[in-house]
Amino acid sequence: MTEKEKDILIDEIIDIARDSCNDGFNEHHALTEAEKLVERLVKKLNKERNLIKKKIVKCLTEDFKNNQAIFNKKEGWQVFNGTDLDMVMDKVVKGLEMAKHELNVDS
């Protein structure tokens, strides 16, 4: 998430807080809390992105039950002649499914 995106999200959070506040609004407190919330969200998104990438790379480069590697893990070369986009996308989908399952288990 870029700094500009963070700032936009913080502004939106402050607007929601301002609209929902009945007994006065403390701009400084709202800004501080919004910044903390955005930082927690960014950390969570980065963790999720890293897990997704890890699972996709695993499916592309490792042999395990119901999976055959199509790329060499160390050098990145294709293992088989004729590796095509469909083969790669099947591994990407499998990696996404594995990550989704792990993220749902951790929730």
C-alpha cells in the first residue's frame, strides 16, 4: 500500500468517526487511532501477500501429494519441455487455494 493510499484510508476513517460521533469529535485522537488501524491493516495485508506468494512458488517448484513441480526451485528453469500457460495457471490456482485455506484456518 502506498503512502497516498494510506492517507486516503486514514481520511476515510476520520470521516466515518466524525459522522458517527455524538458527543464531540477529537481530530487528533481520531487521526492517531486511524493511523494505528491502517498500520495494522498494512501488516496483515503484507503477511497475507507473502503467504500467497509462498504457496504459489511451492506449487510451481515442489513435488508433493497431488502436485508435480514444473520449475526448478533453485534455478527457475522449466522442468519439462512444453510447459505452457495453462500448466502455470493451474499451479497458481492451487497455490491460491492453499493460501486461502491456511488464511481461513488462521482467522
